[in-house]
Amino acid sequence: MKYFFIKTKTFYLIFSLLLSLVFISYSDAEEAKRDLSLSDAVKKALENNPRIKAAFFQAEASKSRITQARSGSLPQIFLNENFSRTNNPMWAFGTKLNQESITASDFDPARLNNPDGINNFITSVTIEWTLFDGGQTWIGFKQAKLENEAAILMLERTREEVIGQTATAYFGLILADEHLYLIRRILDTARAHSNMARSRFENGLTVKSDFLRAQVRVSELEQELFSAESNLLIAKTILCSTMGLSSCIPFQTTPRFDVGDGEEKDADKLVEMALANRKDLKQLLFQEMMAEKEVDKSLAGHLPSLHLIGNYEIDSESFSDTGDNYMVGAVMRLNLYSGERISGKTREASALLEKIRAVKNELQLGINIQVRQAYYQAESSFKRIKAAQASVLEAEESLRIVRNRYENGLLTIVSLMDAESALKQARTSHLKALHDYNIAAVQLKLAAGIINESLE
């Protein structure tokens, strides 16, 4: 009896443990497949997308160039260590002078003409300082600051583009998910109609071709189902890639398509807003200013430059006895003739300036097109949504009527399948209109440069 009690207790303990493990596994699976909202997807993309990381490090690199440009106005100090050995009469005598080791015997003509080889270790500190170079260093410093501002704007624009790309992929996933759900519903209906056709054929109420036609329809929808399942996996992969994830985590989208109320602002106001907000256009403005500075820098090459130089030197043959000396001076340099190099550089800088201005003008025209195209697409898609909703209701009513007439033997299976196809087409068009409207709304905000306000 005691043995039976222990055995029973052990059985319940093992059963409870297994039940707990199953519950934990189920809870983990449910926890792993979390809801992923659009804002969550955007947040992950902003954290992980490699394009943003590349733009960020580009901005960091441009920030470092400011320090490099500023260093041109500061003194440059170098520590040098040289070694030489020579028996050249002039250099050998001069080396001994620098080492401060000249003796009376060194003036013997035989030793002067045929000196022994002498070693020399030279330790020196050199200073170079450009006091004036026609403003080239100062202009370069301003250019570096402008470049950094442009890089920051490019980073912000990249973030906006990634947000738009993520939203597009997210809505593409919703479309694939909704389309798969639609195909499954229609397939269930087609199978029910196929069973109905089988029953009517077996009872002698219809010909065999009706039943076979219904089976063909089921087969066609099953193939569409396989394609829809594949499209869903592809859409998930695209979204995960946009979020910067090498492998997809289990998730499901939370919102459906947003119908909205249409675009309240008119196209002209949105174009005006885009020209004021677009980061890539502002970046070109900074690049234009940089190009103007480059023209000024090339012209400064015609001006004189003034440099201070200094050197402190220690000479020694074996580091036991040393001699030291120093030298300070100033250098003024004026380029009298450069073989047209400076003038050619000025012409090059002027041409690049005009190029940037042309690119800026092209972008302004492109922004106008982008905004208006997205605006009219959003407007058209919004109108299509209402029309498609009415078509769905009409197709549903038509299918109900045709099904009743088919069940009463008044219509053939072909009419029933035509009604099913019409409903499928109406629902697909409705989904496509919803998808297109949401995508156009995202593209409109991206084109207007205000996408951060709505999605980030």
C-alpha cells in the first residue's frame, strides 16, 4: 500500500512537471510571436538599418574633418631622430662643429682633406606655423563645417527614406496577409460549392461536367493559395531586411489599412512645404556654399603666404658628448607663375559650382513632380476605395442571388463560379486600393519632408 502511494505520488509529480513544461513552452511561443506595430517596425529600422549606420559614420567622419581643417591654423611640431655616417671632408668637419667637438688637431690639412668616418645622431624638434596663406586655411575650415552640416542633413534624409521604406514594406506585408486570408475564404467557399455540385451530380440533378468544373476551380484557387503563402513569406523577409534583421523573428502586424479622410492640404501647399523641409535640398544648399568657398580658396592661391619656422637640434657621435643649436626664421612665398595651375583650379571650381546649382534646380523640379504624383495617387486611391467598397457589396449580393438560383436548379455552375470570381475581384480591388492609398500617403509625406511627424 505504501509502495502504491509512493508510485502514485511520483506519477502525479511527473505529470505536473510535464504539464508545466508544456504550458511554459506554449507561453514562450506566444510571447515570441508578438504584435509588431508600424511604429515598432520603424523603431527597429532606425536602430538597425545599415544605410542609417553608414550615413551616421559619414557624418562622424565629416565632423573629424573640421578638426583637421582647424589644425592648419595652428603650429605644427615634429620630433625627428636621424643617423648619418660620412667621411665627406666638408660634412665631416661640419658634423664635428655641430657636435662641438672640434680640436686644434682637426685643422691639420691632412685630416681636413682625408677625415675618418664620423657618426652623428641628430635629435631635433621642428616647428612650422603658417601665419597667412591668403585665407585658404580659414576657407577650408568653413568648408569643413558646411560639409558636416550637409552630412547631418543627409543622415536625417536617410532616416526619412528608411522610415518610408519600412512603412512601404509594412503595408506590403499587410496586403499579402489580407490577400492570403481572402484566398482562404474564397477557397473554403469554392470547396463548399464543389461538394454541393458533387451531391447534385450524385443525385442526378446536374451533369458531371458541373462537378468537374467545380473541382477545377478548387484546384485553381489552391494554386493561388500557394502563391499567396509564398508572397507573404517574401513580404516578411523584405520587412525584416528593412528593419536590419538578418533573420526574421516571429511577429504579426497589428493594424489594418488606414482609410483616413483623404488629403486636406492642396498640392501647391504641399510643394511649398517640401521645398522648405526637404533635407536633401538643404544639403545641396550647403554643397553650393562649399563650392562657392572653393572658388574663393582657388583665388586665394594668387596671394602671398607667410610662414614661421624654427628648429632645435642636438648632435652627438655616441650620446656621451653632445652639441646643440637652434634656428628660427620666416618665409614669405608668392607664386609668380604656376603654369596656369591656379587659374585652372579656379575654372574647375566655378564649373563645379554651376554643376551643383544645376543639380539643385533639377531636384527642385523633381520634388514638385514627386509631391504632385504622390498627391494625385493618394487622391485617386481614396476614390477607388469607396468605389471598391460598393463593388464588394454588389458582388456579395449577386453571389447570394446566383447561389440561391443555382441551388434551385435555375442556373449552371458556370454562373455560380462567375459570381464567385466577381466577388474575389471586387475584394482584391478593395484591398489593392487600400494598400495603394496607404503607400501613396507615405510617399507624399516622404516627398514633402514631413514623414517623421507621422511615422517615427
